[in-house]
Amino acid sequence: MATITDIQNGALHHAYRGLYGSTYDTDDQDRRYLALAEEHLRLFKERDFSLFSTAGRSELGGNHTDHNLGRVIAATINLDTIAAVSRRSDNTITLISEGYPAVEVDLSSLEKVDREENTTEALVRGIAFAFKERGLAIGGWQANTSSRVLKGSGLSSSAAIEVLCATIFNHLFNDDVLTPVELAIIGKFAENHYFGKPSGLMDQLACGSGGIVGIDFADEQNPRVTPIPISFSDWGYHLVIVDTGGNHANLTPEYASVPIEMRSVAAFFGKAQLREVAYNDFFASIKEVRASLANDRAVLRAIHFFEENRRVEAMLHALQEKDIDAYLSLVNQSGESSFCFLQNLYPTTLPTEQGLSLAIALTLSILGSEATVRVHGGGFAGTIQAYVKDEDLEQYVKKMEKVFGNGSATVIEIRSTATACIAE
């Protein structure tokens, strides 16, 4: 087991590069883990513990395709949720996260509890149920966490917690028998059936995998994951997420309309998901689809789906061939398709609130018309994603934060380490 003394003596230094890329501050990370360990001692009176880390994620391509069994490309990033964990002798889970009420779950009952919907308790109970259903072991543990995965910025802070909890069960009681893909599926199950959110699988998969991955959801229960072991810093680019400060409240209908409209096009062909419709059949039938649905936006969103699916394949090929120019050109095409055809940069009910559109316009103004920039995540409010060269980084961050506020521009790196216990 790890101890406070181990951290003070640099026991984690070998892990930092894989967790945080090339620009981490060793002293900063030491202080962070030391504070976590000291808090664990204060809360639980335990001097020995295990340390876990699960990262957030950034979507790189495949905007709004996963829910129709499409393809995406995503990256695990250097912003993570860390946990100090010790076993308990009973069947209770105690989870204490900074800034949130303590979570306590009795594992003697694993059935869904309706009043727990939309709570962390629901996620923990659902994850434990999924382990039990697979014939795997579960048991009590206590943990405190600290997170740098920005809330509300499309970096999947909630998926990181789900995968972290699954990783704890997997390591403490099952000798890490499950892969990151299996842990992601368990997290999605808990979110869908216990928490009550009908999400896809991309967030959990990207949080758990490590590095850049292409994900094909044609078989959602057995997604094909293609790792790409590179970092954009290899070419002198920084990935920057800019939070425009938009309000996500009351946007559920906007998000829900995307898969609903895509599936309405699929239904025209007698299919449940757009991925089941042949590319050529769709484009040959646009006139009939349009007449049947009387919804041009649904047709445009379907066009985005079909072209974005192909684009993700081309993006993966470009990265595998180390053709950064081709890759960046495809990123811009993805962003333009989201803006023009997917139409998820601002809510139709609030046309005066266009923070994402403004952030993209400012990026082009600052970096030039050839800049690489796109909407990040679900859209309608939230964040954009820009690829910024070394020499432009300081001025870009300064000018964007002048408009959107201090701390709104976050420089992220690709993390190579999958979700894991990093010390014990």
C-alpha cells in the first residue's frame, strides 16, 4: 500500500509523464497527491491507501455520431480525477469528492433506487450491480477524490467518475480482469439505467482508454477501438479548449433533437439507426426523405452523420500516416459540417446567445483564416477546440481570455496512461 511518506519521497514521479504529458509541474503534482493523501488520513484515519487516476476526454472528430452507431475519434487528456482509496471490512462504499456531499452506498442492496436518479449514489450502485451480474467480486471501500476535469466544459467529468469507480472495483477485488472497454460499458450501463441519462459510450471509452483512439460503434456492445500513439506536440501544436461560458440549462430538448431527427431519417428506410442505412441509398433518396419528413434540418443532420463517419476514417488514416496537414484540414471540415449541417453551435430558441460562433470567429481573427477550430462536445453552449502553434499560444490564450474571462482557455495534452491504480 502507498503512504504519505512514499509520495514525499517521489514514488509517483515515474508515472507523471504518462499521466500528464510533457509539460507537467512535478512539484505541483506532488502537492496535489500529498494533499489528497493527507485528507484521506483526516477523513478515514487510514495511513495506507491505493492511488487511482482516471482522466477526462476530448472529442476530436465524429461530432454527434456515436448515438447512431457511428465512428468517433477522441483523446484521453492530462486533466484527471484522482482518488485515495482504502478497503473497508463491511459492504459500504463511502465516496467524498471535493465540493460535493459525501456519498454512501450499502452494497447489500443493488437494485435501482428511484429516488437516487441523477445522483452519484445511483452510479455507484449501478456499477456494483454490473460487476455482480458478471459474476465478479465487489466489496466495501472508502475514497476521497480531487479533480481537475473541468465541469461543464465537454471534458466528461461525470464519465471520469464512473470509470474511476469501476476501476476501483476492478483493481481491489478482481485483479484488473476487465479491460478499459469493459469498464466503459459498465459505466454507461450505470448512467443509462441507474442515473437515468440516455448517453452513448464515447465519453466513458475515451476517459478509460489512454491516448488517441478511433472508436467504431457499429457493434455497440463490442466497439472496435483503434489506438493512435501520437501527440500533437510532436508537430508543435497545442490543443486548447475555450469555455465560452454559455448556459447549459434548458438545453436538453436541443441535444435530444439531434439523435431523434437522425433516427427519423433512418426510420424512413425501415432502420433504427443511421449507421444501418447505406450511404448511397440515402443520397439517392433525399427528395423522397425530404417530402416524407417535411424536416430539412433532419436531412442536413443526416448528411452530417454520413460525411462525418467517412471523415473520421480519413482522420485516423492521416494520423497513422503522420500527415498533420491532412488531419487539420479534416478537423476544419468537421467543424464546418457541425456549424452548417448539424447546426449545434447555438440553440434555435436563443439566437442572440452565440458564444461558440463568436469564439470560432475570434479564433480565425487571431490565428488567421487557415486556423484549425471546431465546436467541442455536444455544442449549443460550452466550448470550442483549437489547434494552436507554439509561437501563437500565449497571444491566443490572452486574447480569448480577454473576451471570455480568466481561465476560460485551457491548454490540454494527450495522456497515454489508461485508467488505473497508479500506486499501492
